[in-house]
Amino acid sequence: MRSIVLRLAYLAAAISGLAWSAAGAIAGAEDEINQVEDRRYDAMIRNDAALLADTLAEEFQYHQPNGKVNDKPGYIAQMKSGTVKIFKAERYNVKIHVYGDIATAMGETRLDLELGGQRRNSDLRYLNVWVKRDGRWQLAARQSAFKQ
């Protein structure tokens, strides 16, 4: 009887350890997503096309708040053109969910930006879909809308 209790105690400890390990891996991936989200905004603020290109997956699609859809080359060209200039971005109410090598980030962003030569502050709601390839996260899809 004592050996059964001891085995059950070892089994419970092992299961608990696995649960903590999995929770740590998810928390680590959530931190990584937060970092790449910040890096993407930093690339846009600095107008760093190379860093932005590195952050976006080849199949990247962006459903923009103006109703247009842009792919990776089109989005990078748009940022380089100066049509949109971002001076400051603050993400908030962000919820990240990790599903193995896929993650979603859903939240809101306050932007200080210039659109078509007019500076303004805007709030966006967004959903980003990230994929992990070759050990790094890339943005595969984004949809955003202006808050009313």
C-alpha cells in the first residue's frame, strides 16, 4: 500500500512539473510576441524597411482600417513612401494566445501619426496572427479598424 501511495505522489509531482513547464513555455512565447510587436512598431516609427521586412512573413496580408488590403511588398512600399508616418504607438488591452507555432495578438493601439500630410491621433483595434518559422516569429496576417 505504501509503495502505491509513493508512486502516486511521484506521478502527481511529475504531472505538476510538466504543467509548470508548459505554462512557462507559453509565457515565454507570449513575451516573445510582445517583443516582436514592439519591434514592428519601432521599425515603422524609424521607417526601417529592412527590419519591417524581416518581421513580416512572405504571405503577409493586411486588412487596413481604410478598407484596403495590402501584401508584404505593398505595405513596405506604403511605409517607405511617407504616406503614413507613425511618430508614437502605444499598445494596450493586448491579449496574446499561443497555439504551438501560431499565436494571435488582439488589442488596441493609440497612434500619433500623419496620414496624407495631416497629423492626428488615432485609436485602432487589431488582430495579428504570428507564425514561428526557423526559430523566429513573423507576422502573417493583420486586420485593424479605427475605434469609433
